[in-house]
Amino acid sequence: MRAFVIGNIALDETYSISALPEAGASIFGEQASRSLGGKGCNQAIVLSRCGVETTLVAAVGMDDRAIAIGRALTRERLTPNLIPVDSPTSDISIILTTPDGENSIITTRAAAAALDENAALDALGDAASGDLLVLQGNLSEETTLAILNAARSKGLNTAFNPSPLQPWFASVLPLIDIAVLNRIEAEALTGENGAEAGAFLLRAGVGLVIVTLGGQGCVLVSNDGATEVPAAPAAIVDTTGAGDCFTGVALASAMLRGVAVDVRALEDASRAAAITVGRRGTQDAFPSHEELMAILRT
Ligand code: ATP
């Protein structure tokens, strides 16, 4: 069984500055790091580090960043399918951080939004019944709907992380087998929180729902009822990326055991996310292949 993550990829460029600039100001800063990012890329990397055969399908623009992205991906265990699209730039996140921990983030999404349905459907070409499709909220509505319909007709399981929030998400819910969303997304989509949000999404046609609640853990909601799973103890350094790590491990744990997402999968995901929140960065903070294999084995 394979996982196909069709989503976004970006270069995260982090700059250290002494304070966030006023409008019109020119300030000095230092480039602190340059690394891969994007929710699709993050989740694909975690799935692949768990030992799931993973293809990442993502759009890149016509620039040097696309080359840097391709080169950086060779360090990971996944199969990249980078699709050049009609965008002058690949997607990028510029992260400004100050010594007192404040940050401001500017993210572009022209490349991800330009991934058209034909290219995305081609990328699903050799997916087969029982494979897993993983989507987030970065693609256009048309492309997202086309991929989900194609996946359903091929017998794939569909997982959806509705982030960043888009106004059209209600239209795709009946095509989703597994939804993983945080508290803010749950409230925006359903007007409810926790188990009630899960119940709302089940009524909308989703097969199984996981609502993550930060340090309070998560709740699994299915037709069998709602089960709360506590977060694993963690020494918090930086919570960025906790959700993507959690999503990738929950899906991988269930897939590798050939079961639906269950409490064991969420316990594995919580332990992995606890490692992530104890380190600085996003992909740099994700557990390694060895750490994830140790979590999944025990
Ligand atoms: P992010 O946007 O920061 O990547 P998110 O908002 O998508 O994350 P959260 O609900 O904050 O997702 O966290 C996902 C999971 O990560 C939680 O269910 C929990 O297992 C773990 N986690 C997050 N924050 C903490 C914390 N403070 N202590 C322990 N575990 C945490």
C-alpha cells in the first residue's frame, strides 16, 4: 500500500530581526535558516520516515527555488513528483523572528494554486485500490474535488487536513474518509469543538474524524463513538509543525497495521508530536526515521 500526498511544497526562509518593522521602515536582519516546508511536503516526509512508501506530488514554479527544492528532497525517503506550473516563482514562506519569540510569516501559494486538475489526476495514474490519498487545503477547489472524485472511483482511502481554511471545504466533506483538524479548524468548519465537531463532520459524510487539541491531546470520533487520547508529556520548545507530524504518524501507524485509524495510531502520533514540540523548527524538529520506527514498533 502506498500513500500519495498531493499538496504544496515551499522553501521556508527564516530571518532573525531585532523587532518587527514599522510600516515604511528598512531594517537589518540575518538569514537564520533555509529549509523545506509546506504542509503537503511536511506530511509526506513524516509518512515516508515512518516507512510508508510515499509519493509527494507538488507544484513548483519556473525559478531557482525549484532546483533547491528538488535537491533538498533527495535527502528524504519519499518519491518526489514535482510538477512545473505556470508560476514565475515556487512557493515560499518568509518567517521573521524576534529575540522575544514573536514571529510574522508571509506565505505565497501561487504555485500550489496553479496545479490544475489534469496534472494532479495524471499523478494519481498508478494509484490502486487500498492506497491512501492525503490532501490539505492549499490546492484550488476544482483540483481538490477532481482528485477526490478520482480517488474514490479508484478505491483509495482519502485523508484530508482542512488547513489553511478555505470557504469551500463543506463541498468536499462527503468525499473524505479521514479528517484530521485542529481546534481552530473544527470551530470554523462546524461551529463546535472536540467530539461535537467530530459528530458534525460525520453527519456531513466524513468517515472518521480526529480533532487535535494541542497540549490537551486529541479526540477520535467515529460511528463507534468518541474517544479522548491525551497528549504525551513534552518539554515545549516550539510547537510549529506538531499538527503535520501528528497527522503523518497517525495515518502511517494505521496504514502499516492495515487498520482504520485507532487509539494506538493516535498514541503513536502523540509520542511523535511530543518530540517535535521539544525541538526548534519544523522539518528539522520532526523525529528521524529511526525515532519513528522505535515509536511504531513499541
Ligand atoms: P501546528 O499548527 O502547531 O502544527 P496544530 O494546531 O495543527 O499544530 P495541535 O492541536 O496544536 O495541532 O497539536 C497536534 C498534536 O501535537 C496534539 O494533539 C498533541 O498530541 C501534540 N501537541 C501539541 N502541543 C502540545 C503540547 N503543548 N504538549 C504535548 N503535545 C502537544
